[in-house]
Amino acid sequence: MKKVFGILALVVTTSFISNAQETKTETSKVSNVVKPSRDYFMLQLTYENWNGTPDDVKIGGIGRGFNAYLCYDFPISKSNFSFAAGIGIGTSNIYFNDQLAVMNTSATSITFRNVDTAAGVDNYKKSKLNTVYLEAPFELRLFGNKENRNRGFKAAIGMKVGVLLGAHSKNKNTLSGASIVEKVNTKRYIQTWRFAPTARIGWGNFSVYGSYNLSPLFNSGQGPEVFPYSVGICISGL
């Protein structure tokens, strides 16, 4: 009887050790699997400008923009492609050279007024037009390394749809030696919606980004027919 118990104990012990080793091996295998990045977030630093700007609108300096999006990525089967949709904020700042964007008059359209620089006197130091949009980006994505999308080649084409949250002109000047900042908040001349195809291409978490508005910035008859565009750097991951 003792021999029977001894044999049973040996079998149970051997089975337990074998199962423990298999579990350890499986755990080790799982731990070595790298979960693919879904590009959950995108941060974009951009150069901003307008296409179709008339001669009487004097854009100067370097237009700047910043976009931040939170996206969700949907893999397409087991391929290297995926579809993504998200939500976020897009901003744009356009600067003017010796000119003011006037938005607080009874005029039916925005006015770009030249600054008097006679005798070499220019009291205006900075003038810009800022716009802020709530945006939804949509992308078709290609990943060279689908096991770890934080590494390897990546590219995407898509479209972003934006609704205007706010717009303002901001002018900085000096008067009798005192610094004055004039800021006018109004959306009256600017289109509520914007639609822009997008593209980006890069490696790992960094890519080059570009977009071009299909819709003009200003309402029909309330400003020049200009089409904003952006080029810059995109940081994506997680």
C-alpha cells in the first residue's frame, strides 16, 4: 500500500513540475510579444500659409500652427493597413507685414489695412489672425512593421473635418512709449466648416505632414478667396 501511495505521489509531483515548466514557458513567450502601437495620439507642429492670397494682403513672418488629436486605430484584417478616426484641436496663426486684419467695423467683409510707416516710424510690432477648430481626422494607414508600429516605415492619407471654435485678430503696437495689445474676437467673416485632405510619411514616431483646405477660409464675399495649407512635423505613437 505504501508503494502505491509512493508511486501516486511521484506521478503527481512529476505532473506538477511539468505543468509549472510549461506555464513558465508560455508566460515567457507571451511576455516577449510586443503589442503594436495604435498611433493613439498625434501632435503636429506646422508652418501655415494661404494659397491664392491677393497682392493687397501682405503675409509676413512665419505662420505657425499646432494640432493635437486622440485617435483610435482599426486594423484591417491581418494586413499592414488600418483605418483610424479621432478628435482634437487644430490652430493656425497667420502674420502680416505692416498690415492689420480689421474685424471690428461695420464693414461687410474683413479689411486688411496698411500700417503707416512714413519717415521710418513703425509703431506696430506684430499683427496676426488666429483660428481654432474642433477637428475629426480620418486616415488610411500603412505600417511597414505591424508588430511594432513605433518602428519602421509608416504612411497615411486621409481627410480632416473641422468646425470653427473661435477666431481673433491680435495687434501689438506702442503708443507714447507704452506697449498696447489689441485683440478682437469674432467669427463673423470666417467659414464655420473646413475640409482638408491630409498626408504624412515617416519612420517610427516621426513623420512629415501636410494638409490643404478644399474650402476657402472666408465666407463668400466677406474676404479674399484664400485656401489655407500646412506643412510640418507629426509625432505619433502609443
